[in-house]
Amino acid sequence: MAGESPGMAERQQEPEETTRRSPAAPEPTGTPERTGGLPDRSPEAPDQPSKAPGWAREPRKQPAGAPGRSADASARPQAAPGQPVEAPAQAPAQPKPQPDAPSKPQPEATPPLTLLAQLTNRPAPPPTAARTVARRLKIWSPLVLLLAVLLGVVQLLRPLPEPEFVVAGSPYAFTGDAFAMPWPGEGQAAAEVVGVGSLGTYGERKPVPTASVAKVMTAYVILKDHPLKAGEEGDRITIDATAAKEAGAEEESRVDVSEGQSYTLFQMLQMLLIPSGNNIARQLARWDAGSEDAFAKKMEEAAKDLGMDDTTYTDPSGLDASTVSTAVDQVKLAREVMKNDVLRQIVKMPNADVPGLPGRIYNNNDDLLVSNPGGLGIKTGSSGPAGGALMWAAKRTIDGKEHLIVGATMAQRQAGSNDANAHLKVVKERSYKMIKAVQDALVPATVVRKGEVVGYVDDGLGGRTPVVATKDLQAVGWGGLKAGLELTAGGKGVPHEAKAGTEIGALAVGTGPGRAQVPVALQRDLAAPGAGAKLTRLG
């Protein structure tokens, strides 16, 4: 249009959306609010994407030959024809791009952490065996070190193992020819020297009838229920009608007593064990347990407690063939019986006078007791089913000390005879040979000398402290016997620490109660395990 400036024509051809104000420029006063789909650029509409301000946009190129105009002229608001042009608000000075210089795209800013990673990350060196080992060491070394520290603490805090004795050397062997026991040749037998060891056994270990040897268990149970001390007589027991009637039985051993008579417990035991009265055994059973069957059950319980696994008691006298045992089991009982002073006193009596009886009572093994000053009894038994049986005991005194020998010989018979007395004679003869052989074979020996190292205290962590005998250890045995040695602790056990010379136990030789023993003491100071031993212990 003639009369309009070129700049004016260009502004009229531009769309309204291209007109932009600087973010810092205020909205001209009196300008009507924009509507009709244009986005709201007010701060109250943050969700709407904003367009870059005009001053930050790339300047447009002018057509060739078009008159030039400044950047602020294009952004200045235009008034309608005939209206005065308002002065725009002062905008901050902006850098002006060179009109003919082409603009270059600005590179995107790099975040600081990404830039740091680009500067510090270096390509990994090529893998080698050495680098692999080094990398693994870096990873695992701290963990291994931590575990080692924890393990060390646990090892140091763990309770110490209990110290134990260790015997030095092998069992002591008695010199001389090997001892040979003259066994009976039939039936069964067993013997031992109490506190030394077993002399062996003979025959099949098969339960056989005991006959009157069962009365030993009857006396043992009675004294368990009604204990007596040496010299005591005990309760008085009244003879009942049954015992008086049985006194007349011709087919069994009995004692001539009458109804209403009373005897002390000690006297009743004499009548039980010396002449072997069956009627007295039954009377004692009824007096103690109320009935013979109830008493037999108590006999069974006592046998079980003594480890007599092959023994059965069905009556207190042994007359029943169903009361059976073995020589090995009867030796166990003999050992216990000889611990009782009252029984030991009675069984070695060849005879006795009991007030109230018509005459003296005699022991069925009086010939053994008379012929052998070292004989101690204990009890005979004989019957058709049982043959001859004998539980026996003897002693041998060496260097002023008495050594007890116990044994049992069962199922001995006189060939071609059914006479119980003949069987009894055979068993006594054969048992006497065994008793004499053992008495003659026993010899003394010095097993250990005073001051000799007999063992060690093992602290469980590799430390050993020697112990020595404080006295000579004397023992008895027979030729060929290998006597085992054992170190036993005192009442407080083996200590962890103690001074040299402290007695901490005993050295024993043999088996069972009554074996020979001497005290032992530390040869040098006993010290508790140190930190090194604690750290390196296993298990």
C-alpha cells in the first residue's frame, strides 16, 4: 500500500502469535486479555509449556533486498492507523546478534556428575591372571580378616576342656610260669581274686539248679531289709506252725524247731546257713515279706541289681529245681556277701550252739574249713537235679595283708550215683584243689617304684604334665597275669593348675574294690593352656 513503510507492511503480514514480549516486560496497560485458544503465559499456569522469549529465539533472515530493521522494532507493539503509538516499557538490554552472521546451535550443558564420571572413568586394563588374583584379594581379604578376628575371639572365650589322666607304659606282667587252674572237668566253675582280677571260667555258661546255695541270697536280702552290725543279735522271730511242721520232713534238710519258740535274727541266720535249714529259710521269707512268693520276687530284684542276668529265684530255700543260676553269677554274689561282717562271721563257722535247739548244729563244709586254715566257707548245696554245688571263699595273707579269693563250682556229680551226699563230696574235693592252687600261686610284686613317672595330665590342648608315684606300689598276682594300671582323680577331679608336688589322684593296679593303689603327685607345675594353644585348638 502506497504511503506505508516497508516495516509497517511486514508487521501487518506477521501472524499475531509471532509477536512476543520480553519476559521482563510488563503487560501494556489497557491491552485486552487474550482468549480464543492462546496459551496462558501467566505464572498461575505452570503446567503449560512456555515458549522461549523472543530475545532468545534465533533471528529471522531478511529477504534479499528488503530494507533492514532492528530487532527491537519488530518486537515493538504497533498502533492501529490514526492511533498514537505508546512507548514500550523499558526492557533490559539484550545482546544483539550480528545481522549477517549465521547462528550456531548451542551445545547442551553436561551435568557435573556425568562430567566427573567422564573424567575419572578410565577403560579397564586387559584382564590377566595376576590382575584377577589381585582383584579377588582386594575383595575377599577384608572378609577373611574379619572372620579370622571373630574366630580368634571365639577360640579365646571357649571353655577349656577338662584335664584327663593318661597312663604311661603298658600293663604290669607278673613273672614266672603261667598259672593253670585245676578246673573240675565237668559242670561249670568260676573264680577270682578280689581286687586283682578274674582267674577265668570253666564250662558252659548255662543256668543250672542251685540247690541250697540259694540260701545265700536269702540271707543277703534279709540283711538288706534288717541290717545287723557285728555283735548285734537283732529282732526276735517267733516260729510259726508251718516251720514247726516242716521240721519233721525227712526228705530235705531242716532244723528241729517248735511252734512258739523265738530266736534272734542272728540265730536264725546261723540255722539258715550252717545246717542249711529249708524250714528256716521259708520262715524268714514269711517274716520279712509276708509270703514266700513275695520274698522270691525280692530275691529276683536283688539279683538284677547285682548284674546276675542268668539267675532266677522261685523259692527261698533252693529246693525248687526252677531256682537256677550260673557259676559266674554266683561269684558276683559271693563277692558282695563277703563284704558283710555278719555273714562273713557265720559262713566260716564249722559248727555252732544255738540256745533252744536240742543239740549243736554242724556246717556241711566243716571238713574244708578244718583242713584249710585259709578257708572261709561259704555255702554248700546238693540235690538230684543240681548235683553238688559250692559257693566258696578263701584267703591268702601276704606281707601282712589279706587277699580274698572267691569262686563257685556247680553241677558236679558222682558218676553212677543219685545220692545227693555223694555229689556234695565230689564238689568239695574239686573245689578244694582249686582253692589250694590259687593260694599257692599268689605272689607279691613291686609294680611301681616311688618317684617313677606313671602318667601325665593331658590338658586337652596338647599340654602334658608328668605325675609320679609317691610310694612303692605293691600288688599280688600269679604267673602270666597282666595287671592293668589306672590313674584315678581325687574328689575334686584333675585341676587345670597346681604346684609341683601336689597330690592329685592315685595309681591303682587290678580290678574292683580292694585293689592296690598309691597316691600320685605332679612332677612339675601344672599350668593352664595359654592363648596360643587356645587359638590353634581344633574340635
